[in-house]
Amino acid sequence: MRKLISYIGLGRLLQPVIIISICTTVHANTVPSSSPNDITYPSTDYGLGEHLSSNEATAAVTIADLIETSVRKQYATGIALRDVHSKAHGCVQAEFKINKNLPKNIAQGIFIPGKTYQSWIRFSNGSSDSTQADIKRDARGIAIKILGVPGKKLLDNEASTQDFIMINHPVFFVNDPVRYMSLMQDINSDRFFKKLHIPFVLGAKGTWIALNSKTKISNPLHTRYWSMTPYQLGISPNREAVKYSIQACSAVKEAIPHAPNHDFLREALKSSLKKDDACMEFLIQPRTSNKMSVEDSMTEWKESDAPFYKVATIRIPQQIFDTPAQNEFCENLSFSPWHSLPEHKPLGAVNRMRKVIYERISLVRHEMNSIQRAEPHSK
């Protein structure tokens, strides 16, 4: 889903990326209403090519245990922040407008032709370090919460929201749940030789992906983002597997400042939205071949074989977002791919594990901060 370096350096380098697509979220506003043992592991859709890996559910719980221990240790005093993506560049209000003309197979779930939704968007770094300078190479995230979405949800039937989560890299760095568990055990170990083992657990391809997930950007509004993992579209026998992407409506070349300040990405976002509205496109990539595995999040679905199609326009109006009240609101928001209608069910092992891990860390964070969870409503 972060040149030659030492293995110890690689461990620190990978850590923000390793959790980025599994554990980027914690709910806002609730005293925990359930225990970790209440979380049901997702079922698989064999018709779309999902298959449950051996010990997958156990691996998800073990990873959740490791991250919970880390969060409790890191935030033993003070306010518990997100375990990753802890530094926000800004949380903005936006309109999510669906195209008027969509083919029938795309017009599923929230994608109602001509429909406009209000939404919140959070831009962030990927690191667990909320004090990290923006110039440092890192994964960059975008999380969108669509408001006013009726219908039962996969995670919370009372919610009227639909979330989409992406980063600025098209693939994830691991597929196998047991390998993922071993990786997290190595990263969270205090033993030196375990750090040396990290590249061997990831393998050559996984290590390459993780390292290349870390980049420098000039403005969160001008960056392209991908879901990395696949999602279901529709619930009928004709349902299909898709991936998502977001990009600026028009190409903008903006240089990184020669001597950027510590929070220059927040400043770039503020400057852009002070001058004018911003426009981004929401894209869907339908799978065109069963060879494009829903379980293989390490392999990109090539656009030459499976084109992306624009299905919605995201308009971010001029606004002043950097206020204490809005920043606090942003910190209390929750984003999860399982905040979703069944028509957009997350697919694949990485997404299935996310459900367990996200919910566990959500409960832990809210317990530590003594806050209630609640999804926002449209105005």
C-alpha cells in the first residue's frame, strides 16, 4: 500500500506502509459497544474468485493483538492518535457528484446517475509519526466519507455513510496472511535479528513495492490515488470486481518548494482552496479477465488491459478548513472500507483482514480516549 539501505533502516522505512492499507482508521465519537471477540470474519465470494487462506482469520487476530500492544505503549499517556496516517494535511468538505450517464453495470450502490452527495475528505501522510516533516518520503492517503447514503451497511447498519480509502500507489506489498503476520511480528519485535529478517519475509517483490510506496508530492490535490485492493460492484449474479482511483480533473505541474516548511502540504492545500475550488475525478476499473485475481493485491491491473472510467466528479469548494473545531472534528472521524453498502463489499484477504484489525484498533483508541463513536450525518 513507503537506494540501498540497512535492514534496520528498512524496518523503520516499511512500518508506516505495512499498516497503511490494513489499519489506517479509527472511529470517532463512542464508548466501545462490543469486544474484539464480537467481530465476525467476512465471508468469501467464490463467484468473484475469493478464497479463504489457511489460518487467515487467526493471522488477522494476531496482527490486531500486535498493533493494539503497540498503540497502548505509544499512547500510554496523552491523546491516542491514529496508529498510522496520524498526520492530516487537512480535512475538507466536498461534493461527490455522480455522472448523469453511466452504463447499467456501473450504476450500482451509491453510483446513482446524477446524484450529488455531501462528503468529507481527509488527506494525510502514511506514517505513524504525527510530527514527521512533509518533505520526507512517505505514502500519502486520501479518505472519503460520503454522507446521506441510506441502506444497511456491512459494518454498521445505523450508519448513513460510505467510505473510500486510497493511497498514492497502485499495489500492496503482501498477499499471504501468514506472511503478513510474520512480518508484523518481526517489525514489532525488540530483537535485532528479527529486523534483519524483514526483507526475507517480504520477498524481493514485496520489498520493492513497499519501498516504492514512499514518495514526495507537491500538493495532495494534484496527486493520483489508488484503492490497491479490489471491491465488489453490485449484488446481482452480474456483480463484478473493480478497483478505484482518484486523480485531479486536469494535469497540474507544481514543483516542491526549494526549502519547504515542516507542514508545507497543509500550506499547499490551504493556498489552493483559498484561491479557487478544486476538482478531482473518481474512477472505476472493472476487471476484464479472471486472470486479474482479487486475492493478488501485489499485481497491478494494467490500464491497457482494464481501463478506468470516470463515474463521479469531486468538487472541493473554496474554504477555510484549518480551524481548531474542524481539525478536532477531523481527528474524530472514522474511515473504513467496511463502512459500506453490500454493493461495494471489499474483496480479497487484505480487505477481509482489515475488518478485524480496523475494528479492534477502533475499540482500543476509543477506550483510551474515552470518546464515543458516531458516523456524521448530512446537513
